[in-house]
Amino acid sequence: MLKKAKEIIVSADSRTKGILAVACVYFVVMLTTVSSGAVNQIMNFIPTVDIKLQDGINDEKDYLVKQDTVTNVLEELSVELGKNDSLNKDKDYIVQQNDFIQITRVETKTLTKVENLKYSTVTKGSGNWTRTVEQEGKDGKINRTYLVTYANGKETARKVIKEEILEKPVDKVIRYGGIDEGTTFTGRLTTYGGDCNGCGGNSSSGVKLSPTSGVNNSHSPYLTYKGRKYYCLAADRSIPFGTVIKISNHNLNTDSTIYGIVVDRGGAIKGNKVDIFKGSEGSGAKYFGGGTSTNTKFEIVSVGSGRAYFWR
């Protein structure tokens, strides 16, 4: 083609040669300019990639974006990040074909609520077998302010930032050892009769305990005291005569909960061991059946005077 163009120029007259020469120069300049622009376009070319983006709790979406850093891609999509928001990829990461970008939206809120302030339990005494609740515990009230962190609407952290006590709690006070109204203990309950080995027919406090005629010849196992009837008990010397005890969790053929009164002692009746008069251990009157129970519950209803013949 260039050879043909040369022959045309050579065979043309002088005026035509001048015109052709100018045209050639123009063509070369234009060709150079176009070629240079094409090269620049190729050098600055940025490919596109398909990605998936999920913003917070929103559904994930498909986008066609320039292959660039995560920061620039989000800017291209007009997606802004809060100062606490987080990404599943580094901001300087160059996105690739089919990448998944996930934004976790993080926010904090303050929450104020009134809550119970748990009471403490204080113990006194030497840890003996008796237990007395001297003071019941009571929860207090406290006003707490929390800084709560949410990620995509779900709570992820909670921190106390302020507290105000509205009502102080009351300690529960427990005393171990000693006898008082409300004292409780768990122990062994046994039965005995007026004809037991070493029994003389009378209790240590003067109550008659006959194997044939019962308590004070009443033909029953009950001692009537201040208008009420009680079973007769032998108990530890720390429990005064006339003390009324509530008894449960036993295996006697009586009511599930019974009440007895301390009228007697015994060589083997010490600590949390209690004996209950049943009538006779031999051929005399037996007012109820059942035997020893080792996990019996006892509760002091009232504390007696401790005097012999208190019942008269």
C-alpha cells in the first residue's frame, strides 16, 4: 500500500504532490494520536467482578463492581460504615470474583432497670446440731444502668455503668447452738415405754408414764397442758422441761405432723436424739406403732420453763 502511494506521488504534478504530502503528514499524525490513546486506555483499564453484599440484617444482594479495595467498593455502592461497624474482610483487601462481603452493624444503647439486690446469710454460734433463724433475710432494690451492645440487632454484651441502691437488703441471721423458739434440727426419733429397762414409771419432771394406764392414768399417750394435748418426749438436757416440739418426717402410725412436750431425760438421749412415750414395751398398752426414724425433723414451737412439775 505504501509502494502504491509512492508511485502516485511520483507520477503526480507538482501541485498535486504538495497536496498529497500534506495529506500524508496529517494521516501519520492522526494515526499516532489514535494509537497513543488506545494504549493509554488499555493501561488504565480496571476489570469488573461479581460480588455478594449483606448489610446488617438485610438480605444479601448481587452487585457488579470494579475490582478494587473493599473501601472503594463500598464507596462505589454508596454504603457508609458506622464507627463501631465491622467487616468480614480487611478494608484494603482487593475484591475477587464471587466474593462475599458482610457488614455487621454494631450499636450501643443504655438500659436502666430496677433489680433485686440479694441478701447475705450471716451465721453465728459453734455449729452445734440446733439451728435457729434469728432474722429472716430480705432482698433489697437497686437501680442499675447498663451499656448494652447489639450486633445486627442481637445483644452481645452488657456492662454496668451506674448503680443506685434504692433499698438496702436485710441479712439473714442463723445461729447454731442453743434453743429458742423457731430452732430446728434433724435427728433420730425412737420410742420407749413405761416398762423400759431402767424406767421407774415416772418421768424426770414428775409425769406418771405407766405401761398400763398411760400418762397420768389417762389411758392415753397424751399430757394435757394449757388446754392442749401433747405426746410425752425425752430430750437432751439443753432442751428445758415444758418445751413444745413439732415433729415431722417420722414413721410412727400417727398423724404426719405431731406435737410433743419435753417431760423426761435419758442416758442415751443426747444431742439431736429424742424419745417418745408409746405406752408399753412389753405386754401393756401400746398407743401407736412404728419404730425408729433417723431423719426426723424437729422444730421448737415454744421453750419451757425447765421446772419439774411444770405441768401441774
